[in-house]
Amino acid sequence: MQTILLQAGQDGGILPQLLMFGAIILVFYFFMIRPQQKKAKDQKKFRDELSKGMSVVTIGGLHGKLVAMDDDTVVVEVDKGVRLTFEKSAISMEATAKVNQQPNS
């Protein structure tokens, strides 16, 4: 059975092998490379649209409000009077309103 399969593969020439290789490259592009590029583009767009007063989450999971911004850095207020400076690239996402609500004390 194996010799029949090997002979059939050799008789087909190199064209089917090239087509299969090209198909594998396309699958990798559409399922791995393209989504990563899109995510990076969306993340860059989000960081460019940051503004004072936004509630954000850093890549380390720290929640706070943007109080100042420069070209490469942002100042995040995490508690009353506690301000930390981060690189813009450390801002992961916008915090939802539900996460930022303070419990009634």
C-alpha cells in the first residue's frame, strides 16, 4: 500500500506539492499573522486616543484614572493622591464603569 502512495505522489509532479505548501502559508497568514497585526493596530489606535479622565487598566492589572499625559508617558491616579507614572505602552485597556464603581461605605 505504501509503495502505491509513494508512486502516485511522484507521478503528480511538483505542482501539487507547491499548491499544498502555498495553502499552508495562506492558512498561517489568515489564522495567525493577520489577527496579530490587527490586534496590534487596534491597541496602537487605543493608545493614541487616550485622554485625561479615562479609567484604564495597565498590563499589570492596575486600575486607575488618567490625570496627565506626555508623548510617551501617562500619570495614573490609583487612589486619592496616589499617582504613578507609566509608559503609554503599559496601558492595556479602558476600564468599564462597573469595575470603577466604589462600594458604598
